[in-house]
Amino acid sequence: EPVGAAAGKRRWWPWAAVVVALGVAAAVGVPGLAGERWPYEAVFGEGWEVGASEGGDARAAGAGYELTVNRGWRLWKSAPAREPEGGVVVSAEATLRGGAGSYGVWCHGSAASGDRYEFGVSDAGQVTIVKRRTGTEGAVLYGPAGGRKAATERIVAQCGQGGGGGVTLRLWLDERLVAEVADTEGPHRAGEVGVFAAAAADRYVRVRFGSFTVRPADAP
């Protein structure tokens, strides 16, 4: 979708804890579709969308997944997994390979509607948490604020249950908590998760995701 456009108008086919894969390829399957086996760890060649569009290109890159986004556009791709109920932690290892823009993960989303919470870091190291809803501009819930710039970053996001029916949103970079906010105004609910990249207005951006993991928020 064009950056700055109302979500849903145009879209193209996205605790710091070390998650250990327990025979992932054979045993994990697709959470929500295969007995909700956790954690889900992405095998990017299986079930992730690839191909080119007006907005850019998505492809498997070795064992990773690469988004190349044309200037002024955002690509967000869904994982072939649904969230667990009761809160979710999504983590990814991301490397900026070229250009300028922002990138990260999202949760409590819907590919059909465009609703989601985006947890992003920019090429300048600024972090944001943005709520996107169909037919509206994204609402910035946190930031932009200084995070930390590294060649490769471990991005960890939590969409957890909050008080009064709200959602608590937290963002870590390389095991350091950098953002926390609550959404109590029509919060999104458990749904889909994924990755995204958004190019600057005047430059493209290319981001490689080396890993992507989903687990329940209360998992050890």
C-alpha cells in the first residue's frame, strides 16, 4: 500500500527470550491449523507470499525472507500462522540491506481488513508503535523515539491482554525494552501476524528477515 494512504485501500501480496526450535520443520506445523503447536518458527520457503507488485518485491532469500519496497510504498506480509489467544510475542531478526525507511513486525492483524499493530524501527534508529485500521490513517501510539541502530536487529513485540479489555503493546530491540503503551480504544484482537517494510518518500528500502517466531505471551 502507498505509505500514508488509508489502510485497506490498496494492499499487495507482513521478552526477550531465546526460543529453541524443537524439531521445527517436522513438528511445529501451522499454529491454529495443526493443533496449535508452539512456538511457530518460520520456514520462509513454505507458505510465505513471494512475487512482485507495483509496491515492490517479496522473495525467499536463502533461509531468510526479503522485502524490497519502492519509494513511498509499504509492503506487509502475513505469516502462515494465527495468533494464540491470550496474548502473543512475535520476534524477528531483521537486517537493512539498502535504502531508507522503516521495518519490523506486526500482530493482532487481518490481511483482509488491514487492521494491525505495527512495531517498527527506522534506518535512523527511531522506534514506533502504530495502530492501523481499515479506512483510516495509521494512529501513532508511541514514538517516534530514539532506539538504537545496529546492522542486524532482533525485534521482539508483544500484544498482550491489558486492563479493562485493552491491549498492552511492548517493543524490544536486541533484548532491551524500548517502548510500551496500552490501547483501550477499540483495540484489535488476536488474528494474524507478519512482517513489514515501508520505504521513505524519496528512496526504496530493502530488508532481510533472517528469522520469524511466534509464541504465546505466557510461554516460558
